[in-house]
Amino acid sequence: MKISAKDVKKLRDMTGAGMMDCKKALTEAEGDFDAAVDYLRKKGQKLSAKRAEREAKEGVVVAKVSDDKSKGVVVRLSCETDFVARNEEFVKFSEDVAQLALDKEPANEDELLGLKYGDISVKEAITEQVGKIGEKIELASYKKLDGELVVSYIHHGNRAGVVVALNKSGDKAEEAGRFVAMQITAMRPIAIDNNGVDSETIEKELEIGREQARAEGKPENILDKIAQGKLKKFYKESTLLHQAFISDQKISVKQYLESVEPGLTVTDFCHLENG
């Protein structure tokens, strides 16, 4: 049957799929719009299965904070190419998913995928995006946190995002939070302070320290002492509050926060990036 340009445009407006895909879907469905939508969804499912083994190292990271600044989320949707990561529709879709996560506060990625996105689930909506775009797309990561004050930061065209929670609110604390969020993006700390570093990481660093000292010919009886010294250096480089503050290398992040307001500190942070 003949499919009109008006009908093709209507289906495109409904689904966001390409004009040729919409025309083919309507042709296959003999003009039935519901059947055409199902056709496009099945196409997305087939593409998704076909591209399951492909690497999706590019993507969009979105960080959002609630209106009262008491909670925040970071969401990363991955894709295969930078071209798609810069696609306005894909960025908008990622923003929508992040806003849904902020509003509904799912406990994890699986719960987020199960949330309603219009009349379908987020998981189904992602499959539709695969059908439209033709690349592997997936919900790569989702993190959330709460705090007295939560501040967000997006770096370099949605390539990285941070939310950081502080124990005090106010304009000065919020400004400091943005500087700390930029610090996190640049320096990638693994924890707030020493107490947040897991025992497995500590033991691994101690073993590396001992092996380095042994390779340098140091006596066995002082290897542990040397390793402890190297662990302190690791804490200084890898934990947020002990890192040198990027805007003033003479002080630590902890000292910077104290200078803004006595007692001000970070209580939590989440950081996601592409790659």
C-alpha cells in the first residue's frame, strides 16, 4: 500500500526514528501505526542483541541535584562513538533518565531500568534508542547520595560528572562544593579520607611498598616501615581531604574547606566518567 509522507512524519514525531525506518515500518505494518511502533521496537531489540558484544566506551554523564539541594544523582549512558555522545537527542534522553532517577530514587541500576518512561520502561526506551541510533547503548552506571548540601558538576561536554555532599549549607559552602567537585573530576580520589579505603586496597599498597623497597636493596627488617611510609603518600595522593587542593597546592582540600568555614567537610561523593 502507498504510505504518505504525512504518515511517515507522524510516526517519526511519535518515535523519533529516522524517516526511512518509519516508512519501512509503516509499509511492513500496512499503515497500522501501533504495529509500526512494535516493528521499530523489535528492530531495536534485534540491533541490541546483535551489538551486545561491542564496546561502548563513549557516552553521556549527567549529574543532577534536587531543588532543595539535599540529594543528587549521577547517571552514565554509554554508546560506541563520540558522534552519538554529542547527539542532542541522545543527550536529552540521558537528561530525562537522570531526572527520573532523581525523582524516583531507585536503589540501583536494575530498579532504574524498570521505572516507567512514558508508557514503557527505561530498559525498553534504551532499546528504542538502539533502534533509532544503530549503536550499542546501555545504562552503564547510576549513583545517588544525600546530604545537608549536595552540589553537582559536569565536566567537558558530559564526559564526566560529580555530585558531592557537604555537612553544612549556605552560599559559601555551595561555592566550596563546586571547587571540590572539580577537584574530584581532576584528581579522581578513591575515598574521602583514610577511613574510606578498603582493607584489600591497603594491603595491596603495603605489598607494593615492600616489593619496591626490596627491589631497591633495603634490609628485610625495615621493609614494613618503608611500606607504611609509602602508604601515607598513597593516602595523600588518593584520598580527597588529604589531596593538595588544585587551586592552591600549598594546602590540602581539608584545609581549604576549613578556611571557608570552620568544621566544613565532605560527607560523600560520587564520580562517573566515560571510558
